[in-house]
Amino acid sequence: MNTIIVIPTYNEADNLSALVGELLALDLESLQILVVDDRSPDGTGESADKLARRHENKVFVLHRQGLRGLGRSYLDGFRRALAMGADVIVQMDADFSHSPVYLPAMVQVLAHADVAVGSRYVPGGTLDEHWGWWRRFLSWWANAIYTRLILGLHVHDGTAGFKAWTRSALEGIDLDAILSNGYVFQVEMAYVSERLGYRIVEIPIHFEDRRIGRSKMSVPVKLEAAYRTFEIRLRHRRLRPRHRRKAAIVQSEA
Ligand SMILES: Nc1nc2c(ncn2[C@@H]2O[C@H](COP(=O)(O)OP(=O)(O)O)[C@@H](O)[C@H]2O)c(=O)[nH]1
Ligand SMILES: [Mg+2]
């Protein structure tokens, strides 16, 4: 089984090689890593190229051009991973907030699920103890109140960016119809997955704040999350399991 881990990066030069080292050390059968870099000014793209040369056929780099963004990076990365023949597609941050130690369990769960979510808000899941009450409150409110009320999400961590998808789950989603670009991208993908009737299993994780580098969470990204949530509902609320896309269509476009 071919697992491809998609890692979007923007100024993660000081995190990337350590993360790649930890991932490659995992006991996971035929694992590959696809770094999706948005022309980071700190040289992340070059350091990813170096890693790709050192770990041939293990590490790959997609250098994005044009408008940058987490959502666009993931969509490009997912399409590439599918074209590379992935059976399982993992998405995770580059800053160690998503620890590689959870990966084997997340991949294993896909034997009886469509999507695995590394979740902070199920029993056993925890947040960095350094998070202040305001940040905790915002994250809880976005999850427990905002997305639940507007979208009716069932998943407990709707903003989670740590996920593993089966190939058929990702192929079943019309990626061209996903419009979010900031972290609300995670919410849109969770909503579409629930509308399509995917079986989603949450695995508790400890979410540790980044030790190195800076967060790219910005005011525009937060504003996008606020207004997009309604748009996401309007756009996708009619989706049903019968609207899952057939694999062949996706492959011919990839
Ligand atoms: N390719 C790409 N990656 C991004 C962009 N913004 C953030 N990232 C990556 O997405 C992940 C999460 O971003 P981060 O700044 O840690 O967000 P936070 O954890 O919410 O503070 C990290 O791996 C970032 O490098 C972007 O515009 N393009
Ligand atoms: Mg982070």
C-alpha cells in the first residue's frame, strides 16, 4: 500500500528536514513525502529539493507558482498524490504540531474508515498547555459552536489539519468545487466528507504548538473563515452519497 504524505510549507526551512527524518523512520510500508512549497522566501523550497535528492523516490517537491495559500497548496498536492498512485493520502503541518507518532494508527484505521482525523477534541485529545485562554476559547468556539451550528458538523475537530484519506474518498470529492484557501479549507473538506456520507474516525492527538518559526495564521485568514462558513453550506448542502465522483473522471484530469 502506497502512502503519500502531503506537507504544505511556507517558511519552514528549520522544521522540514527534521520532520522528513522522523517520517522516513516510521515503520510504514512504501511511504512517500510530497512537499508543497509556496515559494517560501526562507529557502524551504531549496532545502526540500536537497531532501528529494538525498531520498530519491521517497521525497518529492511541488513548487507552486501564482497565488499562495494553504487550500490551493493542498488541492495541488492531493491531485499530484493521486496522479502518483497513492492508496492513502495523509495531510499534516510541517511544524511538528502534528506528531508523526500518530500516523501508523491513522493509516491503520482506514481499513474500516474513509477518513481518519487527528483530533484535539475527542477524549484523550489535548491542546498545548502553553495556549492562553483566548486562543483555546477561539479554537473551541470555532469547533463546538460556529461550525456545528452553521454546518451541523458531527466531527469534533472540524478545523483539524491532520488527516488521512483513502484514495477512493479523495477521488470521490470534486476538488474543483473546493473554494477555501485559509484554514477554513479544513472545515470545507470535513463538511463535504460528511455530506458525501464518508465514515470519519477521530484519533485523539496531543496538539503541540510550533517550537520553531512563526504561525501564518493572519487576520485575512480568520476573516475568510468567518464569511466562508456560510458560503460552504450554501455551496455543498445538497451533496449526498450518490454524488461521490467516480475514480476514472478524476484520474483523467490529474
Ligand atoms: N504551501 C503553503 N503552506 C502554508 C501556507 N500557510 C501556511 N502553510 C503551512 O501550513 C501549515 C500550518 O500553518 P501554521 O502557520 O503552522 O498555522 P497554525 O498552526 O494555525 O498557526 C504549516 O506547515 C505551514 O508552513 C501557504 O500559504 N502555503
Ligand atoms: Mg502551526
